[in-house]
Amino acid sequence: MQISKIDKLKEIWSCIPEINCKKECSTLCKINHVFSLKVDNLLMKKDLQNQFVPLPNIYETLENGIDHKFHKSSSCCNCPYLENGLCSVYDVRPTICRLYGAMGECPYGCQPKHGSKFLTKDELLQIISDLKSIDPNDTTIAFFEEDVISYFDEDNNS
């Protein structure tokens, strides 16, 4: 039996440590920080049905050479799923949102639950590889991979 893309995504998500979230990071839920992969959209569409709102994709926008104002300003454009400072789709939130706080020290002091550790660069690259296997044509993943590598390289140089 073939595993669906959604089931593969959920399997990948199970490798991301849960975070003891203090619910203070909503200032980062801006369109220039939040994006969804094509497979995230499949799951969100299935669960949210007619309440699904596709997130503008910064990576596809950059790939197409389009420069929107929300890419220049961190004060612009809240995520459409942010309500009263909280994520209204937390259970089906995009992969990038799941990874926030799991990649390293959260500026708000959030920590992984149950004695879990932050993800290492190698673990993140494995997650990215697994995401690529679900949809090899999602160019967003390649841009995300560049950001992850850059994030860890900057962290090691500071």
C-alpha cells in the first residue's frame, strides 16, 4: 500500500520536537517569515476545507523575480491564520511554523518538551530531504534548505 503525501508529511512532523511554547512569538507570524510548502497546503486544504487561505510564498515570489513590499518590511502583513496573537490552525500549521523554536534557542525562552533536544543541522537537512521526497518539484524546499544552511553557518560564526 502506498503512503499518501499527507501521511508522509505527518510522519516527518513527528520527528520535530514539540515545543513548550510561551505564545509570545506571534510578532514573527508575518508573511515575510511564514510560508507553506505545497504538501502543507494539501493537508491544510483537507482539514480546513473552505476556510483554507493559501499563504503567499516568499520563495516562489523571489524565484519569479517579483519583489513585494511584504518582503521588505517585518511590520507588514500578519499571517491570515493569526487570531488574537495565537495560531488558529495550530494542529495543521505549516512545517516552517513547526520548526520555529525547534531549530535552536528561541528568543522567548521556549524549550523542547519532554527532555527533547533542539534539532541539529543534520537532522534538519534530513527533514528537508524527506520533504523533497514527497514533492521533488516544490522549489520552495530548495530555498528553505539554503536558509537552514545559512542559519547554522551564521550561528557557528557568531
